[in-house]
Amino acid sequence: MASTYTGNGGLELIGVGEQAGTWGTTTNTNLSIIDRVTNGVTTISVSGDANLTTTDGTLSPGHHKVLLLTGTPGAGFTLTITPNTQQKFFFVKNSTGQTATFSQGSGGNATVANGASAVISADGGGGSAICTNIGTDVLSDASPQLGGNLDVNGKNINFGDTATAGSDDTLQFGASQDLKIYHDSNHSYIVDSGTGNLKIAGSQVDILGGADGGETMATFTDEGAVTLFHDNSAKIATSASGVSVTGTMTASSGITVGSAEVSEAELEILDGATLSTTELNYVDGVTSAIQTQLDAKAKGFLTPDTITSSTTLTATQSNYQRVDCSSGNVTVTIAVGTGLSIGDYVVIDKIDTGSNTLTVAYPANSQGISLGNSCDLAVAFYNGTHFSFTETIKS
């Protein structure tokens, strides 16, 4: 009975009664083939397209497990696995400078880029045989995937400077790559371009300054204070009752509190004033008699335009009223207006020195007296019901 051969390795199976006296030679050849199939490494110098053949019962290149491809082919090349009925499994390292293509039939080919390693499988399907690259080389795999967690084994994952965020050297998150972390040649970025908010969570979130994180710029404490620092020194801190400022607070224009705005000029007036917490609390919306008195005193006094003809002056707060009689005699009638507070006053000042007269009169309701035409200065105070004349200085 003649010898037969295994379907994939080409090992010779000696027939019954065959090869008397030569069994040792055939067996040694078979063992050498097994050694190549399991551990064999061969270097193939490539100059162009070639066959990768396995010959039954004979040591041949197709028996080797590991193929080291070298040489200087001028272009990409194809290694055809023959025969096309044998199932094969090769570890390949391509160092030829060109792309290597493995083929066995019309079902599909497998490629190995220059400098890459791969595991090539041939299914032995005859004329429609398929070659597949089942390697784990990340560089040559256009869509590598993890089957479990990635353990960096004490090493780093390094990213270079990106020329265009999202095109290279960018760490991306989200189905639409909405969150990107990257560095260009000048700056570092964390960019959220999707819907929703960029949220940073922690029992305390610290923003540190310097490459070594040696200074604190801001802290955000869960259910606690938000603190802003200048040169590692706390300056602004929130609390349950409001905001605390350490140092001087400077405003370039005004400050709005509720619906009230304090202008820069008003702030400058307050600059240097000594007010206690109690006094400030009275100013802050307290509706009491003390508040009313404080408001009245805070109103100051009016200095309307100079009067040059007879008129009625209805006082709603303290007034200093200048009167010019150079164009004729002038009578100023003082009446009580809405908004007067006890202690408000009216000063009537005749500023000219001519012969025309100034008369200060009060309505005929027991509010005051009429003054003569030689009046030079008149002062009156509001006592809660009417004005009380206090003094005149006659020229």
C-alpha cells in the first residue's frame, strides 16, 4: 500500500508493508516538518511576487511557522500560498519596505504593511480560498478594539501636539466625540462642543497654579464655601450669609444691590466714612422711625436755580435758595410741601446789593410772618406743622 500525506503539513503516512529498511529516514523527515510547523523560523528574501509552497513529505518554506520577510522589492508584492487546499497559520514580520499581500484563492487576500507584524490565516478553500489577517498589531489595525480593561503596566499613554483637534493626538469622549482633551504647540484644552454642561464633581474641587500645583487659585467645597485666591492668599469667600472680602474692594463704576445702584461718586463720598454694622443695617431697608430720620438727614438740601422774579417756593426738603433782585422787587412765598421732615429748613439769600427789595412771605394760615423789604437773609425751620421764623439779617 503506497504512502499518503496529511492534509495541511504534508507529513508522509507510510503504507502497510512499505519502505522496509527506510522507515528511519521518512520518520526523521516527518519530525523535522513537525519542528518547522510548531517552531520553525525562516527568512525569505523577497524580490517580487513568489509562491509560498508546502511540498508533501519534503522540507519546504511553507512548513515554517514564522516568516521574516526581507529584501528590496521595487513595489508591493504577493506571496501565494500553495497548494490552495492546505490550511495554514503564519506569524509574519514584514521588513521589505513594501506592502506584502498573502493570497491562496479568490475569496480574499490579507495585507501586511511595511514594518508591521501580523498573524495570517489561510482556510485552504481551494480556488475560492480566503486569507485573513488576524494579527494584533495596533499600528496596522485601522479599528482596534479592547476585549477588556487596558492595563498600562506602569507605563504612560503619550499624545503629541495636535495640528487640528480631533484629527490627531486628541483624547475624545462621547458618541459624537463631544468632549476633547488635547494640546497644541502653545496651550492645553478641555473642550465640550456638545449639548449639556461640562460638569466637574468632587467633595472639594481645587484649581491649582503653576506646573507643580504649588499654589491654590480657587477651591469649591461641597455644601460649603467657594474661595478665590490671589497669590495663594484667600480674598473672596462665599458663606451661608453672603460673601466675605479680605482686603480692599474697588469698583470702577457703581455697585447694584437689589434694585438700588450706588454710583461711583456716591461710593467716593462713603470712602472714609465710619459706619457701624447697626448703622448700615438701618440703611439696608429698615422701615422704622429711626430709618425715616436717617433718610431725612441723608437727603441733604436742594440748591435750585437762582430766583429773579416773584414766585412761590413749595419746600419738600431743606432748601438753600438764592434770590437776585437786580431786575426788580421780588417776593418769595414759602409753602409747606409733601415730604418735609421735622428739622428741615429754608434759607432765602438776597445775593444782590441794589436798591430793589426782597420780601419773604408765608401763606395766611398761621405758618409764619411777612418780612420787610429790607430783608437780606431769612432762615426758617419746619416744626412738623409749619415753618418757624428764626432770624433775619438786615442790610
